[in-house]
Amino acid sequence: MTNPVVTRAPLGRQLRSELRWIVRRPRTVIGLSALCLVPVLAGIGLWFAVDGDGPAGPGLAAIIAGNGLVLPVFTLFLALPLLLPLVGAIWAADGLAGEAQHGTLRGLLLSPVGRVRLLAIKAFGVATMTLAAVALLAVVGAVVGVVLFGGQGMLTLSGNTLPVGAALGRIALTVLLVTVQVWGVAAIAMAISACTEHPLVVMAATMAGVIVSGVLGVFSSLDWLHPYLITSGWNKLVDVMRDPLPTGELWHSTALAGCYVLIGLSLAAMRLATKDS
């Protein structure tokens, strides 16, 4: 008796299908729209501060005038502590826990697609959408900044001004660095998502972990723990605004986020491998 031949859909088709599934969800559209409001509101707030009659107005005007390319970097740092991790956690929660809640994960686990392959497809969707969200935030911030304040260059924390080309390069670097940090949070959320059927539990647990990590980083008595906290490298990303660019802390924070990606996806893979169909 001949064993039936199991055919798998091409990987590219599966990846595209996963992205379409994420993009078509209403919460994705709402989340991306909310992200676009962050640089708009931040830019309007700075514009009113510059135009104001208070003591901050003239001083701030001297700093921000012609320096609108700082706005996308500022908004990325503004959204990193809570908003961007929440977005990553939402997509990670939908990827596994959301499928389980709607009863579709069982069918996926019974399909000829391997479980590790299934996790890789889900992780690809979360990673791609996270990168798109961070890039969208930066693009809207750059447009708003140039429109409101001009874009002749970027004033660095070192006191010198970068030309437009170098400033755009710093914005792109910030997008990549921030995205990797959010990937670390999303990977932990994927591990939690593999253990529950309730997406809200995933989001609540992930954000609680981010908040607790930030709180623990405040106490000097826990200095031994700080290098291992997922949020410990976020403040160090401000080095991207220095010239010349110091890379030591940037690489360290990126490596830490990479470790969290590896740990989170490994835990998720182990859980899926033993999960009852």
C-alpha cells in the first residue's frame, strides 16, 4: 500500500497569506492609525510651544528651527516604552492565542505544516508588521517635522548639525534599533501566547513584564539585575543622536534584545511541540 504524498503550500504563499490575515484585521488598521497620530500630536505640541510667548518659546525655537528631522527620532523614543511594545504584543497574541480562541489553531496543528514552520510563519508576520509600524511612525514623523519646522539637517546631542543625508541615515538606524527592541518584547509575548487561549492575558502579562522591568531598572540596589532587564537598553538608544556615533551601548542593547527574541521563540517552539492538537 502506497503512503499518500503530503504536499505543502509554498513558503512564500504561506508568508503572504499570514501578512494578509494580519493586515485585514480591524485592530491592525486602528493600531496603525493611532500610531500615525503620535508624531502629528507631538509635532503640533512642539509647534505651539515654539510659537508661545512663554520663556520656553524663544529658546525652543532656536533649537527646533530647521531641525524637523529630529521629530521622528523623538516620537520613536516616545512610543518605545509602552505604545510600540503593546502593538507587538497585540499581534503576537493574535498569532497563537487568538487562533486558539477562535478554534482555528487546532486545524493548523493538524495540518501538514510542521509546528516549528507554523511558529516561523507566525513570527515572520509579527516581525514584518512591527517593522512596518515603526517605519510608518518614522515616516509620518519626518513629514510632519519637515512641514512644521523645516528639514535643513539634524542637531545632535554633541552640538553639531548633520546634513540631510546623514540625518536620514540616523532615522533609518533608529528604526532598525527600535524594531529589534520591540521584536524582543513580541517574542516573549509569542511564548505566552503559546500557553493560553486568551489574547488579553497575553497582552496584560507582556505589558506587566515591561512595566515591572522598567520599575526594577530604577533601583540602584538591583544594579546586578539591570543588564538582564529587557528595558535596560532602551534609554541607551539615545546615543544614535550623538556625533560621532558611539556604537558600544547600541550593540549591547541590540544583542540583549536578540537574546530575548531567541529565548521567547525557543519557549514558544517547545510549547507548540508538546501542545495537544
